[in-house]
Amino acid sequence: MLSTWLTEKLGLQVPIVGAPMGGRAGGKLAGEVSRAGGIGMLGAARYATPDWIAAEAAVARALGGKVGIGLMTWALDDDDTLLGAALEQRPELLSLSFGDPAPYVDRAHAAGAIVCSQVNTLEDLRVVEAAGVDLIVAQGHEAGGHTGHIGTLPLLQEILESTKLPVVAAGGIANGRGLAAVLAAGAVGGWVGTALLASPETIGPDYARDALIQARGAETVYTSVFDQARSQPWPERWGGRALANDYTERWHGAGASTDELAAAYDPTDPNVGVVYAGQVAGLVNASEPAGDIVRRMGSEAEALLRRWG
Ligand SMILES: Cc1cc2nc3c(=O)[nH]c(=O)nc-3n(C[C@H](O)[C@H](O)[C@H](O)COP(=O)(O)O)c2cc1C
């Protein structure tokens, strides 16, 4: 068994966090990741409700015992209702990502959560360290969903050199090779999103699973057009990585107004609706149960790392 700070603190068999993914990671996915020995997280999107969080956390706990919850920090700054709703569920792990978590960390600790934040730069690291988080997540540009501009490997090395806190790597980890690589570099675990996204336990439209299975690694785009089209007020510095489709071909980089983008957007059209996914899209070739993916990733990583003894 691979033993790290993460596995010891959270009582895991596999050093894998099932990434919080708004609109895609609910209780079933999180629960299956935890049941397989990792810890799965619910992705509470900005439009999630307290009832959704309570219901999905109950599903995850019933399946896997443990649950993590991921919130968008910038979205709490106007209204922190979702933080209260998340903490009521007593999550073992709480992610406060994309923004300064300082106003919220004490409350999360008082509720018993280990608090982590995804960071995209060294400056972000300093902000979340000062806020008192327990665990850093170095999230690279190749990640699916919203992310920064530095690739996982350069960022991970820089962050590991610059902090005494434990660090998990996110972005581009899809099999045992990816997990072994970041563990060998000094990370305490892998934070895995895209690799789980074709699993039957995900939520969201069927076309999202199908499109991911078809997509190659080169077929993603880092863009803000979907945020503009859907009136998601993400701070400008974070674009989102999604599968390229007819919509991005037409509108990404076209300089269109928000009204034009919104008028052209149709989430029911499989060639237009957003499918956030990372550059490991090319490694996802079938719809497999999330638990199988987590167990295989853990055992493959262990076998690879043993070779170096
Ligand atoms: C569909 C999707 C939705 C996401 N939503 C969130 C979110 O709500 N909160 C968050 O902190 N990160 C979110 N992320 C980022 C993931 O937490 C994670 O950093 C990323 O998936 C890791 O890279 P990978 O996709 O290459 O595994 C999302 C990613 C994807 C693919």
C-alpha cells in the first residue's frame, strides 16, 4: 500500500482525491471513489443548493463512508450559504479553491475538516498558506475545468520547493504512471478529475461522457466563452479547459459580446454544450466504474514505484 500524509490523515488505501467537479461530481461518484479507498469530493457549483449538498453528501457517505466537498472561494465572498451547508455535513476534506480562503478557514477547522486549496501560482501559495490551509493542491494548466496557466510539472516542482505543507498534484493524472510520477516527485497524492468523467456514476448530460470517450488529447481548449455564455462571473484570471466543439470553433477568440455568446449557446445540443475536460481526455476511452479506475491507478502506481525500490 502506498502510504503518504494524505492516506494517513484521512485513513485512505489509495492516495487519490476524486476532484470536486461542479455539475459532474455528485454523491455517487464521490462515494465510489471513497469506497475504492480514495476520498471522493462533491463539486458544489455556484448554483448548487444547500439541499443538493445535503442529499449528495448522504449518498456519498452511505457508499463510501467519507466525503469531501469542493467550493469556489470567490463565489462565497458575496454569499457564504454554501459554506454553512457544506460544513453541516462534516466533510473530512473541504476544498476552498480559486480565491483567498482566509475568511473561511477557521470555520472549516471548527467543523473538523482538513482544508485544502488549489493553487495556480507561487503567489497563490503564499495567500493560502497565510490563510491557514492544511494541504496545498498544485493545479496545472492541463487540468479540466477552471485552472491557471502553468503546467502541472513546473508548478508542482516550484510549489514543493517552496512550502513545508503537504502538496497534492492536480491536472493530467489519468493512470498509474501519472500518479507514480507525482508521488515520486514528492506529492502526497493525485487529485483526479477528467479520468473519472466518463464513469457511469457521473451526473450531467449523456453527450458529455460520449464526447470525452471520443476526444483525443489535443482536442481541448482553454477558454472563457462558456462562462460568458452562461453568465458565470468567474474572475478573469481563470479560464476553463473544455473539449473543443462547434461552439468553441465558432466563438473562442472571436471577440463576440456576451449577448451574442449567450444567444448562440444551447446546452441541449451535444455539439454546442460545454464539456469541461482536461488534456488527459485522450486516455479516457471507455465508460468504466469509478472504483475500478481508482483501484487500478493505485495498484499500477505502486508497481511502478516498486521498480525503483
Ligand atoms: C467538469 C469539471 C468541473 C470542475 N469543477 C470544479 C469545481 O466545481 N471546483 C473545483 O475546485 N474544481 C473544479 N474542477 C477542477 C478539478 O477540481 C481538478 O482540478 C481537475 O479536474 C484536475 O485535472 P484533470 O481533469 O486533468 O484530472 C473541475 C474540473 C472538471 C473537469
